[in-house]
Amino acid sequence: MPCAKPLAKMAQAANIFFEMDSPYFMDAVITPNRSLSQRGLVILITAITVLNCISAGIFMSMGATLVPIFLALDVGAIALAFLVSNHAAKQVERVQVTAHEVRVLRQTPNAQALVWTSPTAFTRVDVEVEDDRTVGVRVRLSGKFAQVAAALSPPEQAEFAKALEDAIWKARTGRV
């Protein structure tokens, strides 16, 4: 990830962090898929809690007093895992291509960070393929690279890689 920290500090000081002066050939926002809505999460945690309370009652009636403690830890661990998953689902990756540069930004509701910047003329797109499936997309410059579109499924990654290559080619040639 070349130049991310020093460039970010300089750009923040100059107050030009995320402004690009030429038109975008690509401005893609990549968000992770959410498998469960907020309402679905509440229903799932409630169902797990009810089932664990019933199980705890049965074990308590049999004299197993430590089992409810472990069942409560189970509910807490599941709830924590879903909270972490929901927090990660709020992270957004943004890929921008102009005639002058390619940028990759990672954004959360509270912050944004510049992960990659490189001149469009020298940036290449690498597609990692295993068993005829796309497993990764990277932007590359002089032996350095940054992974992009990791939140997408393999077919979506292949489609994104093609769109990114097309956008870089159009930016180099000046075609819209």
C-alpha cells in the first residue's frame, strides 16, 4: 500500500484529501452484502435467548447449576459476533479513476482513509484466478499492489475487474 500514511497526512493538512479536479471515469462504491437485516437480527437473538432460557430451566430442574452460565455466555458470544459483523458491514470501499490518478479509499461512518493512489498511466489491474474463478482483484504499480473489491462475490469481482480496466483505458486515452 504505497504512500498511504504520508500522503494522507499531507493531504489532510492541505485540505484536499478526497477532491479530484478532473472528471471521473469510474467512481465505484463497494459495500459488503448484508445477510441479515436489523429486524432479522433482533428476531434471531430473541429466539436464541428464549431457547437457551428454556434449556437453562430444564438443566436447573435436573440440578445442573453451571449449565445456565455457559448458555448465557453462548448468547453473549453470538450477539457479539453479530455486532462485529454489522460493524464490518458498514465499511465501504471506493475506487475512483480520473485521467490523472487511481484512488482506493476505505470509508466507515466515522472516518475515511486513502489506501492507494497511483498515476492512471502506469496503474495495472491484476486478476487472481483459481480453478476458473476470480478470487481477487488488485491494482498494481511498480511491484506494489492493493487489494480491491474483496467484499464482492467471484463473478462480481470478475465484472468489476473488467469495468476497472475499461475505466483506466478510457482515462488514459481520454475517451468518455
